[in-house]
Amino acid sequence: MKIKVPAAGWMHRLPAAPQVAMPETRAYQCVAIGLDFAGGEDRLLAEAKRFLGPVKPRVFLLHVVESPVARAVGEQAADRETSADRHRLQTYAEVLREAGIEVDWRLGAGDPVKELVRLLGETGADLLILGAHRHRGVSDLVHGATANALRHAVDVPVLLVPVA
């Protein structure tokens, strides 16, 4: 049995050349960086700084405390974890300021996804940068859930930076 192949060698008509119109864009004006303090923060901030380049938009560092006290009392919690995380945010903000970046920080408490969405809304950021720890299997279901849920819950681009 012989199969007849069309003379041009194509089974379907070739599509017309795509018409591409590049819309005008502007540099990011305000960028939020989510820190989870699980390691790799230095790499995350270095990559964020490289990505932002010479434009240097305003930056907000975001973190959510998940301790039992913070979940119960909220941002006013005075437990050890909340105090340590507040200090970390202040330290990272100072390092970025020394690099010439306008930076502020926000500390939330409770459910990371809900709080990060709320904090992001308060900042007016037009980009969210998160660290990705490259978890595998069940660990990814537990630890990767925040980044995955966030990218579906926010209306701004989400940049994931591998930090592991």
C-alpha cells in the first residue's frame, strides 16, 4: 500500500506570517520581594538587584510570621520569632539602602498566601519576586504551595528565583 504525500510535503496549509505588535512598556515602579527566611535570602536579593538593574524602582520586603502566637495575635505578636523576623527585615532593608535602593518592609502574620496578597496590595507593587527552593515530591506539595498559590492569587507578574 502506497501513501500519497502532497507535493509540498505539508499535511496542512502553512499559517500566515504572524503579525506581532509590541505594546509600549515601562520599567517596574515598585517591586515586592517575598522573604521566607528558609535560606537563600542573599541569593534572592542579589538576583532581584540584578534583575532590577539601573532603574532601581522602590522595593518592599515582605515576610509573614507563622508562629502560633503570630497566628493568634497577628502583627502585634511579641514572640521570639516575630521579633527575630522584624530584625531580619530591618537588616536586609538597610543593606539595600546602602546599595542606593529605596526600600521599605512589611511584616504580616498568619496564613502566608493570604497575608502576602494583602501586603502586596498595600504596597501597590507591579512585580513580585519570590525564592524557589527546588523541593521535590511531597516536600514540593508542602513548601512549594505558597509560590504556586500566590501566582494564581495576584494580578502582577511573579518572578521565581532559584535559591537552593
